[in-house]
Amino acid sequence: MKNFVRQFSVKQIVLSDVFLSTPLALALVIAADPIAQLAGGPSATFYMVVGIVMLLWCVDMTVMAMNEPLMRKFFNLMIAVDVMWSLASLGLMLWFAESLQALGWALFALNILVPLDMAWMKRTAGGANFKPQLS
């Protein structure tokens, strides 16, 4: 799997992270009230703030993907933010566990798994050069 990930550049992985996160962020901002009613847990304001923060993060990652020196400089910070976002989501999921409904569990699970996966892919792609697998 690592060799498959290494076929892609860090820029491609960062942009794929943006393309995965932007629709979720837009949905959280645009439909915060219905999502809060269907998901349970925190209020609509919480979901809207999370969506806005995610949108800002997506803009930031897009700028970094387009500026190679900037991306190299803040590469480890990008990975750390992904991991911290996942840990914060896990903590909030546990905090609101009693009041979450199925959609809430799915949203929090996405906010845990996607950033962790993207952090792993960024670290893998940013590591050693591609080495073909031996058959």
C-alpha cells in the first residue's frame, strides 16, 4: 500500500484532501440547522463553526499545494494539524456520545478517519522515493 501511495506526489495528496474535505465543510456551513437536527449532539452553531474552520483549512492547504517551498516548510505542521483534528473529533464524539444519532456518528467518524488517513498518506508520500514492489 505504501508503494501505491508513493506513486502520487505530496501535492496530489494534499489536493485530494481538499477535494474530500470541501464538500463536507460546505454541507456543514450551508445546512447546519438540518444537520444538527438529524445528527443530534451539539447545536447548529457548532456544526457551522466546524464547517467554516474546515473551509479555511482547505483554502490553506490549496495555497500550500500551489506553493512548493511553503508546503515543504509547513509539511510537518500540516500532518500535525490533521492528527490533532482527528483527536479533537474523537474527544468531541465521546463528549456528545449520549445525544448523537446515526448521522452524528457518521460525521464524527469521517472527521476522525479522513484526517488520519490523509496524514498517513502525506507522511508516506513525503518519505522515501518510490521503490517498486518485488514480485
